[in-house]
Amino acid sequence: MNISHDFDSGSIAVINTKNIQLELTTDNNNNTMQWFHFRCHTNADLNHTIRILNAGKSSFSNAWKNYQAMASYDKINWFRVPTQFINNQLVINYTPIKNDISYTYFTPYDYERQQSFIKRALQFEQCRHTPLAYTLDNNVIY
């Protein structure tokens, strides 16, 4: 099992990969702690119980009631997976059918997706492409 989060919109702290213990991290330059997005590189058809240990200390811990995490194999098609909030931990219990799967708080709108949208929009002559500002990660906001 390998868990990665070093990508655009990735956010999680890996505590233990053997029994899959993770923790939420605070947002960039902010005290908000709710977002998670990570990829698991594993074996298909192997059931995993993923525990986010500090979910009860998140910024909006009441949001975990009846919440179901999102998952995707291709970063395009997202679906809900069985999730429970137990003893202040968010517990995702799922058996992936492929070796690589992403889990997230909700469907991410990452930089790659934004760039694809801009490229399609620029096909119309009415569209102007002007930088408005920069994110905390120094990405351009158009």
C-alpha cells in the first residue's frame, strides 16, 4: 500500500500504511481543517478500512454525520463509498476494483481541470483570457 498526496489539491497526513491511519491537515495559510484528497496504490479486490483519526477535530465535524466520501479511478468519474463517523474518526471501508484509487472530501476542481476548461473556452472569440490574481500556491486565477 502506497498513499500519495503530493499533487494539486492533495491533502492528508499519513500516520501508518499497514492499518491505514491518516490525519487531516490544515489548509494552506489557514486554520481550516476539513479537506482531504489522496491516492492509494494498492492491490485490486483487497478490502481496506481507512481511518482518518482526527476527523472529530475538523473545522466542521458535524458535517461527517451521514457523510459518504468520494472515490475515483480516473479523476473524472466520481462515486460515493461507504463511510462512517465512529468515535471521532472518519472510517472509509471499501474494496477497490483497480490498483489505483483516489479518495476525496468532494469532487476536486484542480488546476489541470481548470486549464482544460480555459483551453475549451478560448475556442470562442468572445472569450478573453486575463489573469485576475494568484492563489496561495502561486497559481494564476483567470
